Amino acid sequence: MPTDDFFRARLDQMIDLHHPLVVLANRLPWPDIEAALAPAFERKNRQGHMVEFSDIFGTALATAGTGVSAAGRPRLPIRLMASLLYLKHAFNLSDEELVIRWSENVVWQYFSGQAYYTPKLPCDATQIGRFRTAIGESGVEKLLQATMRYAYFHGVRSFIR
């Protein structure tokens, strides 16, 4: 198989393609999962609020905080965050343990949609909690139901709790 990067081997060339997590990663409907979770991360219009200010002509009212904010750091891929949430649940890890083990495990990185091994942390451990909060209880349930349903129907039962 040709490699896109001459100096790095692709993860799919380094791992056992029959590993249960690899099989699950290849069979999960990632586009559907991402589409189901994406609305939680859309930028929303803010209504704003009225503020009083003074200038040389006296006191006046103005609307502040309206529109769509373009500020902030770009978000991490939904597949990466969803897979981290699944791995956290499947292996009963804390957020800190999860990101450290992810950086050392090529199968977990493949499950998360990475093409090449990355020896650094996927994100700050606190971002996992923020992602979980953003998708809410129903989003977490949708994610875990989708992964467990596909794992069960495709015979990948070793990672279902």
C-alpha cells in the first residue's frame, strides 16, 4: 500500500485489522453519528440585551451582544470527541487517564479516525467534559446506543458493558 507521508506509516498498516475496536470503527455509521451530534455545536444567533450608555449628548440605549460570534478556538472533530467519549465509557477511565492512554494506543487512534500515529494528547482532558455537556444527556445516550447497537449486531461484544 502506498503511503501519503514518506516518513510515517499509516495506522491501518500498523494494526491488526481484526481487532474488535478496528472492526467496530469500520462498521459504525460515523457520518450519521456526526450529523446527529453536530446541531449541538452550531453557532447560534444571540438576541442580545439592552444597555444604557452615556455620551456627550446624554444617556441612550443600545443593543449589545447580538449576532453570531466568530470568536473562539476551532472545535475538535466530532468523531474524535465522540470516540473519546465511547472509549472513556468502554474502559471506565477518567478524562486524564483517557487522553494519556489514547496518545499511546494506535488502535484507539485508528478508532478515532486518525490516519497516522500521533504521540501527543488528542485534547485537554477538560474538553471531554465540555463535549459531554454540549451534547447533553440525550447526545451521550444516542452515541452509546449507536455504538452498542452496531457492536452487538456485528458480533463485537467484547467492548460492550
